[in-house]
Amino acid sequence: MLKICLQDFDGSCKGSAASGEWGRPIENMAKGRPMLEKKARIAGDAEIVDDAIMSRRSVRAFLPDMVDDHTIRDILTVAARAPSGTNMQPWRVYVAKGGTKQRITDAIMNSGIRAEKADWDEYRYYPTQFFEPYLTRRRANGFGLYGALGIGRREVDKMRAQHDRNFVFFDAPVGMIFTIDRRLNQGSWIDYGMFLQNIMVAARGRGLHTCPQAAFAPYHRQIRPVLDIPDEEIVVCGMALGYEDTSKPENAFRTDRVPLEEWVKFSE
Ligand SMILES: Cc1cc2nc3c(=O)[nH]c(=O)nc-3n(C[C@H](O)[C@H](O)[C@H](O)COP(=O)(O)O)c2cc1C
């Protein structure tokens, strides 16, 4: 087994996955990643880490190819290294595949509750009224995605059909539903975001793609009985995990970002 050296920036080895510091050993993490000299290693690490972050995007069409449980466990184990206030680790994950995933889809699609009528009664992801600059950014996102799919601005039925693709996890072989104890506070939701991002980045390290999906949150009543989610937990969101279907037009859509100058202020 490869020994993964968790080197600090001074180059000293602080521990290793093989020695069990992360709990369970993660055998395939260091594949194709030889130990480098300190400087080269730092430069190489920046490239690897930046690549994983920069190549993450929301993929909305997946191949049927299965992701094995070992890989899913590794991704979640790595992701759970996310920081959390006083190490409370507020995440709870329900991994659904095969028949269970299908039952989530069926429960939502047979509910007769259209997404635009669905009640966000557990938490509100979006503001009640959109305002600038967020309204423009949101619109650009919608037009960009529908544009890639050739859906016109008045083709409401096609837009709905595309939105419903959320509920088949965009055909990904793995769907995850994330919950949080409802007694926890906003701080734990910050921690949760870091955990979710870690999953998406760790997935990239393994050639996998993801799409985070708040669309599931208002359907918690349909999802709860399928996954046996207790009332004490709020459904935060879902996530599709799998291999990208590069032949699908929706995956050609790329989002941009506001330039740094517009949201950062340096002071001395
Ligand atoms: C918490 C969260 C929930 C999201 N929910 C959905 C969703 O339900 N359906 C969807 O298609 N995209 C969803 N997205 C993806 C965003 O639309 C996407 O992140 C954004 O447009 C930026 O694009 P990128 O992820 O490709 O960089 C969600 C993103 C986040 C972070």
C-alpha cells in the first residue's frame, strides 16, 4: 500500500493515511502522485488542487457507469475532513442507488407537486424577492443553460422538463441526499457547505463529476419515507455523482464568475 505523507509546508511529515490518522486508510489517494522535492511538490500540489477545484462544475447529464462503493466511501471520508465549529461535523448522508434512487424519483414525480409550487417550508435557499446584482446573475445562469439545450425563453414546458431532470439525478448512478439536525444553527450550515464542496472536489480527483441539487429540499415529505429520514433532520439538498456524459449539450454550458475586483477589498 502507498504511504500518503501529509507533509506540512516546512516539508516535515505530520502523519500518514496509512498510519490511520484519517481513520480508515485511503489506498488509492496517492495513485500517480510521486513524492516530490519540497518546492516542486508545493508547485505541483497547487496545480493538482487548483485543477480539481477549477474543473468542478455542475454536470447535468451522466453516463450509466456505476461508481463503486469503495470510491464513494473514500470521497465521503476525505470530504468529512472539512472543518466544522468545535468539530461538530453536522453532516448526515443518505447514498441512494438502483431501486432506492428510483423510489426517490417516483415519490417526487408521482407527488403531483410541480417544482414552482413546491413549498420550501424547511429552509429558504433563495430570497423571497430577487434583487440586483443577483437577479441578473441568476437570469444569465438560466438563459445559459437553456440556451445550451436550445430551449427558447418562452418554452416553459421544456424548461419544466429540464428542471424535472433533477429528480432522476440527471441519470447519475449515485444520488445523495444530505440532511442536518434541525436544532443546529447557521454556523453548522456554513460547515455543511465546506463538506459539500469537499465531496465535489474529491470527486474530481477521481475523474467523477457532480451536481449539487437544492431542488430536492422542498420534496422532503416525499423523500423521508423512502430513506427513513427522521423528522429531526432537515433535507439540505441532494447531489448527483457519476461520470459525465460529454455528448450531452447541457454539459457544454460553462458559468463565469464576477472579477475579483468587484468583490474584494484589500486594506493595509
Ligand atoms: C447548494 C447548491 C444547490 C444547487 N441546486 C441545484 C439544483 O437543484 N439543480 C441544478 O441544476 N443546479 C443546482 N446547483 C448548481 C448551480 O446552478 C451552479 O453551481 C451554478 O450555476 C454555478 O455553476 P457551476 O456549478 O457549473 O460552476 C446548485 C448549486 C449549489 C451550490
